Amino acid sequence: MRGLLARRAAPRDALPYIATTLARAGHDLRRAMESGHPTACELLGLTPTGSVYAGRANPIEALTATATSARATQLILAVLLGAAEDATSRQTWRNPTRDNRAYFTALRDWGYPLSPVEQLVLTDGDARSGPADTTTPGEAARGAEDGPQNRAVLDAVTDDGMTGGEELSTN
């Protein structure tokens, strides 16, 4: 993800993702805002300063003073991707939210190779539960544990919930 954010410009279709994520104003984004965007700072190679309540300026804010429009778009994207990453855990595949799906869909569409566990977030109920799509996403994900293909993916998950010992999405 650092490579994506180091580019001169955001992916071509980043603005719809940005607009949708901001319009939803989800809990994950609000939580990241209150905590000073630690993951966004990390992704940008900055040292997080802590909560907004600490009274210190966020290092991302300093970058905006001289940012071009293209760089400002990248900074916004970093804030939103950092918030989404903060909300991602080793259990996300079990009960993915609309925001989780939007996040992993955007990453996939921008060329990020999703791990098998990350791909489970995007697997629809049809693929997991059979021809009828009558299950909720959480029920479908729990059903994935029983399928032989998905069992192999789940068996490959290490104790920290990641495949191959890699950190989910931040590499």
C-alpha cells in the first residue's frame, strides 16, 4: 500500500471510493480521526502524534500546506485506507461489513494482490452456500469453514490470522 500512496497520482477511480467513504462517515473513519490516523501516518512514513485530544498537530496536516491537488488526493486516500486497515482484523472474513468489502474491492481493482483470506471478504454467499443466496454475509462466511477449498485457505492462516506471515494489506 505504501507503493500505491507514493505514486504521483491516485488510481484513476479513487475519487468515487473517496467520495463514498466520506459520505458514509462510518465508525471506522471517525475512530481513526480521533486517534490521529496512526496507520495513515505509518503508510506515509510519518511518525504518528497520537490522539487529536493530545493537542499536537498531525504530521499529515503539515503535508497538506504545500501539496498539489494530486498529492492532496493521495493524502486523503491514505487517511481513508489507514482507517479501513485499522478496522481490519484476522476475523474480518467471517463477518465483513459493507465498508470492508468496499476497501478490499478498491485494493483489488487498483492492482493489489489480495491474499486468500482477504479474498474471502469478497466471496459472495452464492459461492459459499450453494445456489440460493438466502444467507447473511456472516452466515456464508461461517459456512466457508466447511468447504474443502476454503478449509485449505483457512488452514494456511497463521496464528496471527495472516497467510504467509504477512501483515494484512499494509505491505
